[in-house]
Amino acid sequence: MMEIVDIKDWGLGLSEHTLIAGPCSAESPEQIEAIARGLKGSRVEMFRSGVWKPRTRPGSFEGIGEDALEWLNIAKDILNVPVTVEVANAAHVEAALKGGVDVLWIGARTTVNPFSVQEICDSLKGVDIPVMVKNPINPDLQLWLGAFERLSKVGINKLAGIHRGFSDPYEKRYRNKPEWSMPIHLKRMMPGISVICDPSHIAGTREIIASVSQRAINFGLDGLMIETHHDPDKAWSDAKQQITPDTLKIIYDNLNFRESIDKHPEAITELEELRQKIDLLDAQLIELFADRFQIIKQVGDYKREHNLAVYQPGRWQEVMESRIKTGNKKGMTEKFMKSLLFAIHEESVKMQEAQLKEAKAEIKA
Ligand code: PEP
Ligand code: MN
């Protein structure tokens, strides 16, 4: 992988809290102009607009296409900011480059398909343009990483991720459920990469755009891409989740950007004592887990000798209920207790299964 260029160093005047705004889709030159005029005086640093729209089912508005590209210059002139559009194949890339688009983005439905991503990469050979990659629809970090690696291989090093949540049929609150650990893992795997949050496609409704945006900031994401329309209810796509430029200004002004601790040496010293306590407790926790697993092994030996199944549902039920209750009393949520207990239980079952396998191997030998 080539070294990734931070969004602040793309030469486009983007800040550490990049704000990207604009409609889901370009509808007409008048619409682009009205939105851009509305955004004037806001903190917007890049203008977004879909031109080719990937719709889940045919029949709905699929974008104006290439003809809309020149309308984006209206926004560029009014706001004096770069513009970005979604591309999904080589023809889109060619048209976008010809149309003077400054930054490309790859949509969630495209990131899932390595053939499409590769086609885009092949058409970008020798071109120096920043590319933002939305997470794939399903929570697969490898697919997301793969897209960045393909882009890097053809020489694109101005890269950023966009967290737009994941499809989940059981999810009621969000259109696409956020998974905040994903951008954190991505940043760990790809040092230097910026990750923007797209609260619009996470939320699906405008009422929760503000709270999703604040969470993104709390998790250390590097900016926001928010769908903005001068008359959201009449938007040709994603009407429910778009907000007016005025609402965007209010939301942005009310966000609480806390500074990274790295910039405050006094805080690091003051927190040192507490952090040492945490380190010690973590070490003790690991010791305790090791002791617990030791006993699990003894239980495993017993089960093997007496030909008992590894998984004992009655016992597991009892453990879950009593531990959740105790955890609750100490202020820990049921969700946290469950995931902790599941992790411990899964590891224990795996250990005992390995013991059984070993025993079988011994018998055969
Ligand atoms: C969009 O940004 O309008 C879009 C289609 O998003 P996604 O790829 O996240 O669904
Ligand atoms: Mn949209």
C-alpha cells in the first residue's frame, strides 16, 4: 500500500471536521442553484450530488446522468468549493473526469462488488484524483479494505472512507445500522486514512441526523456528508432523510467537537494516574480469565471422562441470568453483560471441543 494522503492534504482546503453537503440527486440547474445559495455562509467545504443513482428497484428516479454534471459548476461558482459525485463504472469515471468533478466517491452497492471496483480502478490509472469509498452494504471490513487496496495499486493515494451504516433486516431505528467499531478498525488497518460519516443514509429520517452526527464526532470521525435539499419533501430521491441548508447550519453549529487529547499535554499528565489504575485492573482481569479457563479445562476433562456433551444448556441459562442480574446491579447494561458472557462462553466451548478432539486422536493412536 502506498502512503495515504490525509484529507487535509488533498489541496482542496478541507479541514479536520470536513463538512460535505448537497442533494441526494441533481434534479435541475435551478435545484442545484437553490441548494448552493442556501448553503452560502455555512461551513460546507465540499458539494455532493448524485448524478447516476443506484436504486434498489427499477422504476424510481435513476438520476439525470451525464447531463447533470455541468450543473455542478453552478454550486462550485457560488460556494467556491470542490464537488463530488458517485461513480459506479468506467463510463461514469470518464464522464466525471471530463466534467471537471474534483473528488469521486464509490457507493455502498459498488464497494460490495470487486469487479466493479476493479473496473473503476482500471479507468483511473494515471489519474490523480481523490476517491472516497463508502462501506459495503454488509459489515465486511475485508471488502472495504479491498477497495482501498485496489485503488492504491493504480496509484490513487488520496483516499477516505465513508461510514454509511449497514443493511440489517431486523433493524428498526436506522435505515442502515451504524457500526462504530468499523471505522475504528479501518483507521487501525490503514494508518492516515480519514473516515467521514454519512448520517443521512444511516438515519433514513431527518429527525435523527443530529444525534447520529454527534455520535460520529464522539467516535473521532473526520467529517460529515449530509444530504441537503432546498425543498426536502419534494426531493426526487431520499426525501425523508434530506434536510434544508438552514437546518444543516443549526445542526452543525450545535455539534460538540471535543479536542483530541493528544493536543493537551496537561490532560495526559493528569490522566496518567487513572490510566495506571486501569492498566493494573486489566492485568488482573486477564489473570482472572486465565484462572477461569483453567477450571473450564478441568470441567472439560470431567465431561470427556464421563462422555458428557460439551454444551450444557441448563447450566448456561443459569449462568447468563445470574451474571446479568449481578452486572445490572453494578450499573452494567444487559447488552454489555450478554456480549461479554457470550464471548467467554464461546471460547470455553471451543476449548472443550479441542480437548475432545485431542482425546479422540489419542484413542486412535
Ligand atoms: C448516496 O449517497 O446518495 C447513496 C446512494 O448512498 P449509498 O451508496 O450509501 O447508499
Ligand atoms: Mn441518497
